[in-house]
Amino acid sequence: MVECLKQKGHVVAVTGDGTNDAPALKVADIGLSMGIQGTEVAKESSDIVILDDNFTTVVTVLKWGRCVYNNIQKFIQFQLTVNVAALVINFVAAASSGEVPLTAVQLLWVNLIMDTLGALALATERPSSDLMNKKPVGRTKPLITGVMWRNLLAQALYQVTVLLILQFKGSAIFHVNKKVKDTLIFNTFVLCQVFNEFNARNLEKKNIFHGILKNRLFVGIVGVTIVLQVIMVEFLRKFADTERLNWTQWAACIGISSLSWPIGCIIKCIPVSNK
């Protein structure tokens, strides 16, 4: 039966505790054996051992498994947005003016804080009951879904548009020199990722702040990221090739970046086919 279901494309899980269950546990995609009453043969043939012999534990396992999968998707969407925006802004700027607004050190800084702190923040999201209402993900389903493409392309388009405006019109808008303009671009780009990190908390729901106070680690990591960015811009100017920004310029960077929240809410109103 297990082999028949697998041939039809199903993901098969089998539970068992006896020696006679061992072949099915071995062949199944996921074999679950009993830790107390199960035989040693069954335990060795299974992938997961239920230590308390309680079937409700399986529900917990499923919930955490879906949570891990969902958190991976959140980070992929978040990281692809960062990479697409950085690539496009530097490519367009280099092709049009021969200069890039984001230096190698700044791009390394963005990747450092977004790859590590960003991944850690999104990985700390705990499972919710909503996860169990979703259909199981098939083995042939893509990891990057249509919903993810919708979200990341919308955010990347907004970021690229804003950064290109700052690149070509920033000096005239803010009445600053080139170095301050490049610092504004760098600071706005990083803050856009910080605000977009909140959008990435939920791929489909509009309320991105639901349960955020329960995840203190997420809030703490976002706070640390902001503090590190302030240090990078204001105190490590020689290393980061930046200039100090005044309060008005900081407010402008924050205001521009915060627009990613309403954009994220609006874009989630666009339906996406699950096929």
C-alpha cells in the first residue's frame, strides 16, 4: 500500500511499533515509531521516534515542520528582495553614469546584517494554528510560490524606483553633494530592508504585526540592526565611505522606507493563483 501511494505521487507517513511494521516504516517517506512500546527494529527503521507514545505529538511535529518550511520561505522572499533591488540599482546606475551608489563595503554590510540578523529574526517565528489549516505542500510544488513572487517583485520595484530617483535627482531634492546623496541611498536601502522584514513575517495576511510582541527576539534583532546601521553611517564614515546625516535627512530616509508597509498591505489584495 505504501509503495502504491508513493507511485501515485503522495507523500506517505506510517506509524508503527512492532517488528512487522518495520518494512512499511522503512519504505515510507516518513516513518514514526513508538519510543516506549516500540521494538528496536521498528525504531531503527523509522525516521522519527515518538518518545511519549502519544499520537498528539504527531500534530506538534507537523506544526513545527510546517513552521520551519514557512520560515524558510519568508527568508527567501526577504533575501531575494534585497538582492534584486541591489543588483538593479547598481546595474542601472553603472550603465547610465558609470558610477555605482552602493560600494562593495556597503553591499557586504547589507549582506552581513540581512543574511545573519535577518535570517535569525525570521527563523524565530513560532508556529501558529493557521498553519494546520493549509493543505500539505506536494513534493513537486515550487519552494518559491506565486505569492512570494508577487510580494518580492512589488517591494523590489518600489525600492528600485525610490533609489533611482535618489540617484539621479537626490542632490537637487535635498541640496546636498554627491557623497551625502550616496549616503542617503545607502541608508534608505538598508532601512527599506528593515521595514520589509516586518512584511516578510506573513506572506499572505495584511496584518504583519499580529503576535509581534510575543516574539521579543524578532523585535530585539530589528533594534540591533537599526543601532548597527546608525553606527555605520554616523561613526564609521571612513570605513563605510559615508557622511553624517542630519535629523531631516534621517527622517526622510525613515519616511521613504516606511512606505513599504502600506505597499505590502495593498499588494496582498491582488489575488494569486495557487496552481
